[in-house]
Amino acid sequence: MTENSYDVLVVGGGAAGLSAALMLGRARRRVAVVDGGAPRNAPASHMHGFLSRDGLPPSELLKIGREELAGYGVDILEDQVTRLDPGFTAHLASGRELTARRVLVATGVHDDLAAIPGLRESWGTDAVTCPYCHGYEVRDQPLGVLGTEPASVEHALLVRQWSPDVVYFGHTAPPSEEDRERLDARGIRVVDGLVTALRRENGRLTGIELGERFVPRVALFVRTRTVPHDDVLRGLGCAVTDEDVVAVDAMGKTSVPGVWAAGNVVDARATVIIAAAQGAAAAGALNHDLVAEDVRRAVDAFGGFSPAAERAAAGTR
Ligand SMILES: Cc1cc2nc3c(=O)[nH]c(=O)nc-3n(C[C@H](O)[C@H](O)[C@H](O)COP(=O)(O)OP(=O)(O)OC[C@H]3O[C@@H](n4cnc5c(N)ncnc54)[C@H](O)[C@@H]3O)c2cc1C
């Protein structure tokens, strides 16, 4: 193998990609991780819900992961894969080219935020999406849920688990009469009208503006449209689901032989620990595929000197 050729190329070095690379490095595969350095949860100061790592800064988890990988000889390249050719050759933004027998794509998603002043500045601190990740830290406080799609009502009913003081802002998804009854029954107030800004003072969210109206809140929960970073998968011709997400089996195998995918890029709902588990599962399946190929190659190289071939040549069974 040359310096630029690998058994496995892992595209994306978040929780899913690093976890996959750990499995593959420990399986004594020659592995490269190419990472663009922009994980989805980077705006958050703390990561929650990861057993044994609860409350750790997200960047710290990745730093520990990279240190563990170094012990197994995994190459980590801070770069961007711009194109993958079948077979596989990866073209990097730096101009470097890598070849690999298998590819595992763990490139994540980004959250498409509504163009409301103050939302981007609040994102990851006091405007968040996942109550399991951030609800406990704002428990029993005045919370808001932004209506952006019909499912936002369910989001509000979920967030109610963390505080008795929840306001549903109808915004672009005003609730139906039936939904108003459900929200009302759970003590969730509905504020109709378009949200015009998130007001921030001294670096913190203080409330929600609807024109002249102001509703004090310490945190806003928002369902976002997630955009998968799946260009390289689509470029290879991977099949997609009815929801237009790259299709994978339970172990992360795509429709294209030799290509696996894990984490948010194929499952936007996966939290960090789930993305890491998906990466590990895909790595195990991928390694089995490599073992099968190694055996095929070894049998071919054996040149007919197997007991079965010798018996066949002698006319016996
Ligand atoms: C604000 C916020 C807070 C969150 N907080 C929590 C929390 O507390 N707990 C929790 O469990 N979950 C949390 N999440 C969810 C968490 O972000 C995801 O579960 C996790 O990031 C998924 O990991 P991943 O490896 O699939 O993708 P990512 O972590 O997004 O990593 C993908 C990596 O691939 C790289 N990449 C993309 N394209 C390329 C390319 N072409 N070439 C090379 N590299 C590329 C990116 O730069 C990135 O580094 C939060 C999400 C958000 C939005």
C-alpha cells in the first residue's frame, strides 16, 4: 500500500466517524478519517445524555476520540472530501487524493434556521431543538416552542415534560382547534402571530418579540429542517428513501457495494451516543465485508492447491 491508499476511508470525524474509525483501527485496518471540523453540535457549550460523558463540551469528546485513534495508527486529516469516485478515489479540498477499498460516510447534517433576528445568535445556547439534550438545564423555567411545522405542537407537548410554564408561539404553524384543546389541557399557552425577533440582553435570551408584543422566556425550542451533507453519497449513486434520505440497512450499508453511512447524515434524529453506536455497527459490518474479500483473494492466490481441488484432480470425492 502507498501512503495515500487505505483499507477504509471515513468521511467525517464527528461521533459517528470517530467511533467507526476506533473499531476499524482496533481491527488492524489501515484507516484515514477526513474531517471538515464543523460538527452539528459545535454551538453548544455542553453535551448531555452520553453515558459517562454527560456535560462534557462537545469538542472535548472529539479531542479524546482523536487521541484514542492515534494509539491505533489511524490517520486523521483536517480536510474536506469534495468528490468520491467509484472504486474508491477521494478528492480532497487540499488537492490530495486518497484511495480506499471501502468508504464509510459520517458527514452529519446542518440545521436550516428560520431567518428570525436573534435566532442564529441564540442557537445552541438558549435556542435549541432537543429537550432530551438541553431540557433539564432549563427545567421549571419559562420556555417557548416555535411553531414552524405541524409537528411543532407535538414538540410543545414534549417540552411540557420539563416545565409547567410553556408558551407555544403559533408563528408559521398555528395550532388547529383540536391541537389548541390538547395544548390547553396541558396548561400550554398559545400566542398567535409571527415571531419577529428573539430579544437578547447581556448575551442571554430574555424573551420573544412579536412586533410590539414581548413574551419573556429563557429558552426557545425549535424544530429545524435538517440538511444532510450527502453529496458524496448521492454522487456515488446511493439509493434514497421515500423521505429523500440516503437509504441504509440496519448496519449502515447503502445500495452501493463498498459504501456505508452512519450518524446524522442518514438519521437526523440520532443523538451523539446513537450516532457513535451507528458508526461502530457500520464499522463491524464493513470489516466483515473486507474479511470476506481477503478470503476470496487468498483462495484465488492459493492457485488450486486446496484439498478439494486435489481430490477433484484425482477423480475422487
Ligand atoms: C445545538 C445542538 C446541540 C446538540 N446537543 C446535543 C447533546 O447535548 N447531546 C446529544 O446527544 N446530541 C446533541 N445534539 C445532536 C448532535 O449534534 C448529533 O447527534 C451529532 O453531532 C451527530 O454526530 P455525527 O457524527 O453524525 O455528525 P457531526 O457531529 O455533525 O459530524 C460530522 C462531521 O463531518 C464533517 N464533514 C461534513 N462533510 C464533510 C466532507 N465532505 N468531508 C470531510 N468532512 C466532512 C463535518 O465537518 C463534521 O465534523 C445537538 C445538536 C444541536 C444542533
